[in-house]
Amino acid sequence: MTKKELIENIVEYIHKVNNELGNHYKENIYQNALYYEINNNGYIAQTEVIVPIFYKDFYVGFERADIVHYENNNVKLIIELKSQNQRLGSKEINQLRKYMTNLKCEKGILVNFYETLEIINVTNDSFQKI
């Protein structure tokens, strides 16, 4: 499966979740529903994946990525979810890019389920609203 097909399928699942649940739920509700859709369609994914953070090769803590998709034990896609009453911006894009860098992943999807569904396809050097 190509990266383009993967993104298209995940975006389809995001729309399914949004259409079924509507808006104004907390982030974890969308996370669990999207996790269900992804795994139910044959993809391997985990939620709340620990993203280790190092300072000069010294472990200083961790953050958690909402959903991570794996292929052959490699991280292929990180999905970061929001349910916030403001538009997605550089803060959220940079958060996802940090996760992508630390988990050595080239692709990410940023989603805001609040009032109007927002989906942004993110790479390390660009982003595009879908």
C-alpha cells in the first residue's frame, strides 16, 4: 500500500467517526472511535504511544502520541487528535512534528473534531489541509 492510499483510508475513517459521533466530545472519545476504525480495517495501531524525549542523549521525559500506525514494526503514521474550539495552528503542527522526529516517522495527520472538522497532512517540511 502506498503512503497516499494509507492517508486516503485514514481520512475516510476520520470522516466516518466525525459523521457518526458529531462534534463537541472530548478528545479521548474520538481517539477510541478512530482506533476502532483503523484496527477494524486491518491496520495495526496503538493509542497513547510513549514518545521519549532526550537532551544530549540523556532521557528527560516523555509525551504521548494519540494514535500510531505501524507496518513491519516501523512507525508509518502518527495521528494527533484535538477537540478544541480554536483552529489548528503552528503550535499543534509543531507538536506533531516533534513526535514524528522522535519516533522517526515521515508522515502525520493532525485532526480537530470540534465544530468544523479540520484535517492537516503533515511532513517534516510541509503541511497541507485536506
